[in-house]
Amino acid sequence: MKGIYLNKNISRRVELGHPWIFANEVNRGKALDAAAKPGEIVNVFTYDKKFIGRGYINPQSQIMVRLLTRDKDELIDEGFFLNRIRKAWEYRQRIGYTENCRLVFGEADDLPQLIIDKFNDYFVIQTLALGIDAWKPAIVKALETIFTPRGIYERNDVPVRELEGLAQQKGFLSAPFDTNIIIRENGIRFHVDIANGQKTGFFLDQQDNRRAIQHIVKGADVLGAFCYTGSFEISAAFYGARSVLGLDISQAAIDMCNRNALLNGLDNTCRFECVNAFDVLKEWSKDGKQWDVVMLDPPSFTKNRASIDKAVAGYKEINLRGMKLVRPGGFLVTSSCTNLVQPKLFLETIQAAALDAKRRLREVTFNAQSADHPIIPGQENTQYLKFLVVQVM
């Protein structure tokens, strides 16, 4: 098996557990990777020839190697993927995620750049790097061995694959099936469009947070912005909100919201409008409109570190507008889904918005993503979601 050596002063970071080997960390003078093909499994050694781990290589990528194992006796074969996916499933079962969950969360499950979402008996896969994409047949076989899937679908229509020299694509990895399915979450039913919805079709990472609003929305007038399929808004109505208004710029999203409200018999409580939430929130705050609960779940404002300042300004502005729309004593529910804005910075941004809005805040809860998306200390990319509920006074 081919191998690479790390530079003398770099090895420590990787030895402490990080699974990524960057191209500039590889000692080209001692490297044995010249003949290694992109996607091939290689061994990784320290400068002084100590074995660190084994992973897949892509010399064309900024992240040259992603480690799969640190056990020098563990082979990377079909059995390896079967065992890893089975272990990931055992973890989800132990913590209570059995029906709908993120079955595999990439590096957090020691399967770098592999995403598998489980929607009851349907599975959606993303293989986001060349080295993991090569093992797609083994991954599908593992799912068919552990479960009895009604369908397996790949959602590899994401630009990040192009950085690895991979084409964007999506399609069936099993016999074709109806990709419009219905799932149940917290007692609520939702339509999920596996083939055409955002990401893998539904944002499972907020499932615990949707349950966290149940007490504050009871009997309340609720406004939800950037509602996508209406999961938070439908949840608010299910938990006893008096009225719910949801906003999204996409008519397709609004149509899905209405379908979900009708599916749960909540169409008399919920109303959805296709508008630009950024503009409408500003206009309504000037008009003095207010609600008991305002929920904000905007898209990521940044994909790279160079635009973090711009993203922070965006989060501050949208939350400032949201706070102005909350009646005194009401609640703001707000989220950020980029790992580049870390929790401390997010909280500071919300506080800065409160100062500008001349409102005081009382923190009710501050969560991350649901536990089926594990967080690994020292790996920032595994901690990305911030979910905050504050009382606005």
C-alpha cells in the first residue's frame, strides 16, 4: 500500500485526532504518493515514520488525505463500511433516533464526506469526495444488509463535488420509487421531496429544536420567516398557536407549506405568503406590526472565511428586524446554519442587534443541531447549527 509522510512540525494536529491532511502538510521530499491514484487508499506516517492512519487520497484536492482509520490492522474493504455504518446506526438507536435521522454524519462518524439521511425506510446518500464516492457500491450494499430499504437515492447535485473532480448528479441507487414521501416527526406529518428538495429533502438537524418551541407558541400569534417547507410553522400550529404566518421567497416552498398544513388539518391556523422576507420584515417593523413569537431560519450567509464579516452583518440586521416585530415579553426564535460563525460570535451578534433595537433579552434556550448530527470537539465543521430562543423585553 502506498503512503505519505507529513512535515516535521505538522504531525501533532493530526495525531490529536483531526482526520484531514492538507496538501501543504505533506512532505514532498519523503512522499510516496507519486504513483497513488486519486481516490486510492494510502497510509499516513509522521516525519519520523510513525504510523498515523489510513485514508483516501486526492492529490488534486486541498485536503489531500481524509483518514478512515487509525488502526494499522484494519483493512478498508466492504466489511469496513458495513461495520462503520452498523456502528453509526447503533449509536442513533442508543440515543433515540430510529425513524428519521442522519444515519451517517461524515467525519463525526469516521466516514469523511459521507452523508446518509434515513427517512423511515428510505435512504438518501451524498458522497462528497472522490475517495468516498469510489465506495458507493459498498455503502449501498451495507444499507441493504443492515436495513430493508424501500428505496435508496443519491443527492450528489452539489457544487462541492466539483472541487474533487466529480460531476454533480442525482438518481436512484435502488429500484426506482416515488420520491415524494411522507414522514412523521414529533407527531406531525410532513411531505418530503427526496429528489428535488433542498439538501437531502428535509432539514432533520432541527427536529429537536422544533419540539423546543412547544410551550412558547401556545395561544400565540406567530410569524415565521424563511419557512422553506414550513416545518417550524406547522409545528407551532400543532403545539397550539392561535395563528401562524409563514414567509418564503420561493413559490414552490410556499406550495409545500400549504400541502403540509393541509396534511395535518392545520390549514385554518396557518397562512403562507411568497415574499422577500428581508424586505417585508423591514417594512413591517416600520409599520409597527408585532407578533407574540417571531421565528427566523435564514439560509447560510457565508460559504468561506473571507465573507464572515459580511455574514455577521447580515445576521445582525435580520435579527434586529425580527426583534422589532416581537411584542414586549414575546419571544424570538433564531438560527444560523454555518460553522464559520461559531456559537460565541453568533451570541455576540444577537446581543449587538438587541442593543441597536433598544430591547433587552432573556435567554430561554441555546442549542446546536440534534444529537444524530454528532459534534466532535476540535472539528469545527461538525458544529455548525446555532438555535436560540430569547424573550424580548
